[in-house]
Amino acid sequence: MSDDEINGNETVELPLNDSSGQPDQADQPDQVDQESQQIVAYLDGELDAVANAEIEKRLADDAEFALRLQQLQRAWDLLDDLPRANNNIDFTRSTVELVTVSAEDDLQATKNLATQKKIQSWLIRSGLVSFAILLGWFLGDWYFGRAQRQLLRDLPVIHQFDEYRLTEDLEFLKQLQDAGLFDEEPNIEE
């Protein structure tokens, strides 16, 4: 019992119903939330004497409201039984150090990623340039080297050209080729 009840002060009941006397279904969640806030304020001792008296009268008249207050009171009591965290300077320092180390790790990871991307970009560019050079060399050799390759294939004939010119019979040259006379590599150093 509160001091107001002992002194005989009247309490005013808070209106919970609309003008028709029926509870408004749309307002019930807001009403429950408002009632919970009133109970919390009552338990914390934040209400003035009039509001305190209203809550106490409602507790006496409404068993469900009283049950909700008891449940919240038990929760408050359980919270009081919990051990208090001892936040000292060492805890704060270690927390800040952990955050600092984490930030440094993140920064290092970002730097490493940037370095890897630069290296990867450099390697890709170098590879593309090398590929372009090789492709150009092979295409140039293929296109511009056709005439030189033909000359290299004809080199044994060119080397022996003076001897072939003295021979007027083509049949005789074919017989020499069949005999393996032209199979040896010519000595170009002469």
C-alpha cells in the first residue's frame, strides 16, 4: 500500500475505453504500450502523487494490470540480482586496443589488396604487350618471310645453277636427282 492510499486520497482511473464503453481494437497495442510505460514509471518512482494514486487504484481494481506489474517487478528484481559489470580503465584500454588492432588489420588488408591489384594489372598489361609483340613477329615473319622461305627452299638449285645451265637435257638432270646427287647439303661458304 502506498502513502496516498493510507491517507485516503482518491485516485482517478485512466480511461481505457472509447465513448461507447467498448475498447477500441486499433488502440489496444498503443494502450498496452502506454500502460507498460506507466508501470515502468511507477516502478522507477518517476510518477507524481496523482498519477501514483491512479496506478495504485487500478492495481486494486484490475487483476490483469496487477499481474503485469508483478511480472515487471520480478524482471526488475532479477536485473538487480545480476552482477554489475566492473568497467575500469583496463577494460576501456583493452577495448580501444582491440579496435585499433582491428582497424590496423583492416587497413593492412586494404593496402595488400591494392598492391595485389597493381601487380595483377601490371602482369596483365605486360602479358598483353608480350602477346602483341609475339603476334606481330609471327605475322610479320609469315607475311614478309614468304619470299625468303622460297629462296631457302630453292637454295640447292641456285647453288648448282651454273652446272644446270650447261646441261641442255632435262632428262639427264632427273636421272642425277634419282641417283641422289642432289641430296647432299650444299656448302654455302664457298
